[in-house]
Amino acid sequence: MTLKHLPLALGLAIAHLAPVLAMAAEHKPIKPLSGYVCMALDAPDSVMMNFDHPIPLLTEPRDGSAMIAPALGVLPVATNVPETNGYVQSMNLAFKPGWVPAKYVKPYAEVHPGNTCTPYIMDDGKLGFIFSH
């Protein structure tokens, strides 16, 4: 390629990447998620790495209830709902409430010392987190 073709090559590269760059736009936090604190999953490796039986987000606070989805690694936990039958109330990224086994949940700063996390509502209407240290 000669230098006279360089602008054309750059233009084609930018045009090719433009859709990728547009999709990579970050969402902005709107406001903190009231009534929730950031927690983190903290379980033995044998539990965390068991992809056939992940730590669940359940429909009810009891063993054997239906799984909504695997629990998030970092999750919001309700501060105004008491632990029930060994489960804490959380939610998925679309705010669907569910229950996670309390034995696998610890405060975010305890699992990640020196760091903080706050659950937020993002500009796309979904759950997000703000992390700092």
C-alpha cells in the first residue's frame, strides 16, 4: 500500500469499526438503588466453579424452589428484608427479585478489601454498579 492509499484504508477501517464503537458505549448511572447494599458471592472454589450447579437466584427463600438465573457475582441485597430460611433477597439485572443462599454472600468490601461498590439504576433502566477504591 502506498501513502496515497492510506486515507482510503483508514476511512474503511473506521467505517468498519463504527458499529462496534457505537455498541460499546457505556451506560451512565442515574441514581443509587435505594434499600440495597452491594454484596459479593464468596464460596469455595468447588462451588464457584461448578457450572452444572451454579449458586442460584431462586423464586422463593426455600430449597427446591425454581431458579430464575445463576446469582450475580456482585449482587444487590435488600437491607429492609430479613434473611429468611437461610436466604437473602436480591435481584437480577432486570430487577426481578429472587433469593440467594446467605451462606455464599458477604459484604463486597470484605471480599474485596479497600474497594467499595454501590448498586445503581442505569440510564438504560437496568441494574448497574459503581465501583471505587
